[in-house]
Amino acid sequence: MSTATRSLPRTIGAHAVLLTYTVIALFPVILVIVNSFKSRAGIFGAPLTPPTPKTFDLIGYTTVFGQGDFFHYFQNSLVVTVASLFFVLLFGAMAAFALSEYRFRGNTMMGLYLALGIMIPIRLGTVAILQLMVATGLVNTLTALILVYTAQGLPLAIFILSEFMKQVSDDLKNAGRIDGLSEYTIFFRLVLPLVRPSMATVAVFTMIPIWNDLWFPLILAPSEETKTVTLGAQLFLGQFVTNWNAILAALSLAILPVLILYVIFSRQLIRGITSGAVK
């Protein structure tokens, strides 16, 4: 009883800290969504209050769907994000399996070299990347963005997945080899299903920077045919006049895929994070 009594204040304190952080993290998102349903006067007059019958207005959404080709921008972002996630998870899982399963000279150094990509921002190589894309004729193509984002997400994916794959039972894999399974079959049918929580964690952590990125779309794919959602939202930013209704509406629509992904993979994400903490 005394132990439970002593742990009660710690539990309350931990939940208070987590609740405070949750409020701080969600406040900007809620503020953007709430103000996207207001008129311009309502945004600047009472930004912290919900829309009222007097301030409620859908002019921002009508402007986004009327003036900008938002569906095309959304499609471009979706194609780039999904393709990048596919390659990051596929190649990252393969590399992680090789590093964790096979022992060869330079195994540790290879892992450290790949981990350097987590510490060194890819934006430092923007000039070299742009020169490479110009030389290969990939400027103003979605392929350029997919290649860059795949390279950007691989170091973190390999780092996380390799630690989880080391925990997969060797007896299970050896039993598969005794039964005549190939290494590819062992990888796809035995190992990957056991590391699904970590795959979901990598997917969420990789998707958010890709979906929200403005830097590389602005540099590598600024044409009208290849604009993404974040770059398309810049249409409503002017030198002298800014259409805040349209910007908030576009940002609200851009938030939806991230929320949907979290709702779908929240259980796997939490399992992956907590499993990593236990390890």
C-alpha cells in the first residue's frame, strides 16, 4: 500500500507532463483548422475562438478548390510520399536484414556509415543534388523528389529496423533454412511480419518530413505539373497581400493524410516505440 501511495504522485505528475505536451503539440493544428472555417475578419478579430454564425465562412476552401489546382498538387504529394515510403521500407528493411543477419568484414563500419545520414542533413548537399538532377534530366519530375526522399529516409530506417531484426529468433530463421526456404522467403515471410510495429514507426517518421517538405519541391520540381501541396499553398502568399483564408484551408486539407495515417497505424506505432524503449 505504501509503494502504491508513493507512486501515485509520480503517475499524476507524468500524466500532467504528457497532457501538457499534448495540448502544446495539438494547439497549432487545432488553431489552423478552426480558423480555416472563418472569414478574414473572424481570423484577425478572434483567432482563439470557434467560428460563430457571424464569422463562419467557407471562402478559404472555395478559393483553394477554385483558384488553385489543389487536387493535382495533392496527387503529386501522394505519389511522391507513397513511392518514397515504399522504397525506404523495402530497401531499408533489406539493408537492415543484411547488417543484422550476416557477419562480414566492415559490418560495423557499414552500419556506422549509414547512421551518419541521420546526423548530417541532406540539405547540405542541395547544390550537388541539383547539379546531378540537371545532368540526368530529372529536374521538374516527381522522380527527382522520390530519389531524394528515399535517400533521406534510408539511414533512419536502417538504424531502427536493424535493431529490431536482431531480436528475431535465430532458431526461427534456421528452421526455415532447414525446411529449404530461400533467404528471400525467410525475409519476406518470417522476418517482416515480426517487425511490423517497427515498420509502422519508420513509415510515420518518414512520411511527415516528406509530406511537409517545401525545400526540395521548390528547388527540384517547381513547375506547375510537379508542384506538391506545400508548394501549391505558396500561391496564396503575395508580396503585399496574403490570402489567409486560402492558406489555412490548404494547410487543413494537407493535415488530413497525416492524421489518417496515424489513426490507421497508431497501435503499431505505439507498439514499435514501446518495444524499442524496452530493448
